[in-house]
Amino acid sequence: MVLAPELLVQSMDMETLIWLAALIVIYTSWTMYASWQAARRQPDIQFEAQTQLSEAPR
């Protein structure tokens, strides 16, 4: 069953809609921030592993 956006908006009052939009924005920005932080940390780990591999005796 697919709900049309018009029906969804009609069944909700404006305050609920604003809260829903705010929660979506907060959740999206939080996940993007967390993923950005993880991406910032990741290259350091990869660089250290690469350095250790290149310095390892063969």
C-alpha cells in the first residue's frame, strides 16, 4: 500500500509535520556528521598500516 503525500499531509496537523521534518533533518545531519568523522579518522589508520607494511622486514 502506497500512501500519497497529499493524504499524509491531510491526516497530520501542521505541528506534527514540522516535528517530523525537524527530526528527519536532525537525524540526517547527525548521520552525515558521524560518517564525515569516520571518514576523517579512516585515512590515518590506512596510512599507519601501509607504513608498517612498507617498513616490515621481508
